[in-house]
Amino acid sequence: MLSGISWPQLLIILVIVLAIFGTKKIRNLGTDLGSVVKGFRNSMNEAEAAKEQLNDDSSNASREDANFDNTPAEEPRKGA
């Protein structure tokens, strides 16, 4: 896609963008983009931790469910 653009052409584009928007707006855009990426990473880490906790809880519950030592004996039906 960018194989036809060389470094001098990218430099000219950068100068034009700086002239149009100014350094302050570009700096604010970079700061906003950085905070978005940081928030996304934090959310992904929280989701991964929640997933691991659910997996741990489900594996503990399945171990408890598989314990048949405390299962009451079935009583015979009367009248059958």
C-alpha cells in the first residue's frame, strides 16, 4: 500500500499536516490515543483475570459436585 511513498514524500506530508492542525492538536490527539490504548489494555487484563477466576471457581464447583460420598440413599417407594 505504501510501497510507492518514499521518506521525502512522507516528510512533506508531515509538514503539511503540522501546518494544517498545529502541534498542540496533534499532541492532544497523541495523548488521547495513548489513554485509549492504556484503557483498552487495562480492560483486557481485567477480563482475563475475571476469566481465570471463573475457570477456577467452576473447577472448584465441579470437584464439589463430583463428590458422591454425601449423597443420600434412595428410599424405596411405598405402594409401588
